[in-house]
Amino acid sequence: MTHTNPVQPLVEMDIRVRSWVPRLLALVALALVPWTLWLTFSLPARHLTEHYDVAWIGFDVALAATFAATAWSALRRPRWLVPLAAATGTMLVCDAWFDIVTSSGGGERLEAVGEAVLAELPLAAICAYIVLEAERFEDQMRRIRPAPNAPHEVLRTRSRPEGCEHGRRDRRA
């Protein structure tokens, strides 16, 4: 009788995915070069839209959601912290960029640059720190907050009589 390994098809599929995903990403990067050149010469310098406010409100709602999710991840220590911090930081850089380039100039441009320099880019740098130094960030978070079960563990340790392991008396003595 032949025994088949149920994991083998998943491993083969994983290898196939790992081989074509980088190629696809590289192809998209190359395709964006002529696309960007075409946009450079075809887009108008000025464009009016009816939903400018909706675009920015939607973006800011999404940004608030990523901030909240990143904060939650930092407190709860799930594995989502690094990707969420990366998304939040990326959105902050995009926010700074589009605030500056879509401002009308004068006081509005000065306000956009001020927000970028004093808020958006420093917050993006914090997110980058979390992404690049995830282990160090986790260590720092552990120092300022106890692990979720720490109070219970301390109580269990203190309430055990001498010679007890895992709540039972050691009977070898």
C-alpha cells in the first residue's frame, strides 16, 4: 500500500508561488516605467473632481483604522504588528506627499509642509522603527507592560507550598 504525504502538494504549490510572485512583481515594476512616462505627458496639470472631499475623508478613515489596528497589535503582541506598522507608515508618507503636491501654494502649502515635518513623517519614522526593529520594539513593550497572564502567574507561584510543582506536592521526598 502506498502512503501519500498530504503536505507534499502544499509544499509543491508553495514552491510554485515563490517562483512566480517575484517575477510578477518585477514585471509590474518594469511596466510602471512606460506607464509613468505616458502619464507625465498626457495628464493635465489641473483636474477638478466632484469627490475630492470623499477621497480624503475615506483615506483619513482608513489611516485612523490602521493606526488603531497598529496600536492594538502593539499592546496585544500579535503577529500582525509589523505588517500593520508598515501599512500605517506607508499611508503616512502618502498622506504627506499628496497633502503637499495638492496644496494650492502659499499658506496652504506651508501648512501641508508643516504637518508633514511635524506629524506625518515623524510618525512614519516610528512605524519604520517598529518594522525594522520589531524584536527590539517588542522587548521595550514587554518592559512597560506585563504579559497578559503575568498577574495570574505571580499569584500561582506565590501560593504554592514548598516542594510543589504545578500545584502538586513533590512525592519523591
